[in-house]
Amino acid sequence: MVRSRSAFTLIELIFAIVIIAITVIALPTMNRVLTQNIDTNLIQEAIFAAATELNEVTTLHWDENSTDADAFSLNLTKVINLDNSCEDNSSSSRYRLRPGHITQPLHRKCLNDLSVGAANSNSDDTIMAIEDMLHNSQEIFLNPTSSAEGYKSDYNSLLSITYSPTFAGTAQANMKKITSTILDADDNVIVKLSTYVANIGEVDYYKRTF
């Protein structure tokens, strides 16, 4: 006659206790690691979004005054003669050129009016300049959410500008430093990213005619 087993042996019970103990200990640790990884990924996304903001800034006009009066040149940034380095002699072959500029058509030039100074403003809606991108603390994600399926943290960005930043102890009037500061919901600084833009103008477009 074969008897059926109706209980755990001692060794089986010990194994079961060990497995349950490992599970109880490991699950909170795994959950904490996953949470940290998610938070790190979200910070990385915030950094990438800030870098995108800075990249967009570098595509804009250096200044609202860095354009010529004629309509075609409004599409291009010209050099503002901030340090009086542009040639002001209209009879010179290098008129409206800086040292280092190439004496050829369609290359970088100073403004037609060399007396124009920096505006450093965003008052002209027809010209997209660097100052138009500056903003106080605002949400960096388009649709932030605190749900488990979405973003766990809401990050804000603050875009600021420093005029005439200092290099080697000398203030550079032809430079601007743009800084994107990433903040958490409690306004703690997560990271700061910076880039520099220069008053160098743009190369003219080549228009083919037939």
C-alpha cells in the first residue's frame, strides 16, 4: 500500500523559506534600481531638451540690429561694428570688411551703416534674434505628467544671457554667452549648459539667374 504525502519535508520547507526571503529582500532593491534608472533617463532627456534649445539659439540673428535695411538682407546676419574694426573708408577695396574677412562677393561683411550699435532687445517681431529665445523658468517638456506611465518629475528650463563674457581676463564685446539652467519641481538646479555666439555675420546666399 502506497501512502500519499500531505506535508513538506524539513529540507523543502527550508528551501521555501530561503526563496521567499531572497524575494522579499531583492524586490525593493530591484525596484529602487529601476526607479533610479528612470530618474536618470529623465534627467538625460531634460539635458537633451536644453541642448536643443541652445542649438536653436545659435541659428538666430546675433542681434536685431545686425541686418541691413534692404529686405533681402533681413534674412542674413551682418557684422555690427562694435569695436570699430570694420573698414569705414568707402574708397578702400576692403570697405565694410574686418581684418580676416575675404575680399570676395557673397562673403561676410559689416553693416552698410557702420555706426549701428547693438540693440540687445526683442522689440522687433519681424526679426528673430537671440533675445527672442530668452525666458524665465518654464516647463521643458510639452506634456509633463506625474503618472506612472509618464514622467515622474517635472523639469523646468531657464534661458539667460551674459553680455561681453570674459576670456583670459578680457571682456569680449562681440560675444554672448547663453546659459540653459535645468531645474526640478523644487527649483533645485539639476544642470547648466552654456554656449557662445559671436558677432561674425553670415555668408550671403548665392542666387542663380537664367
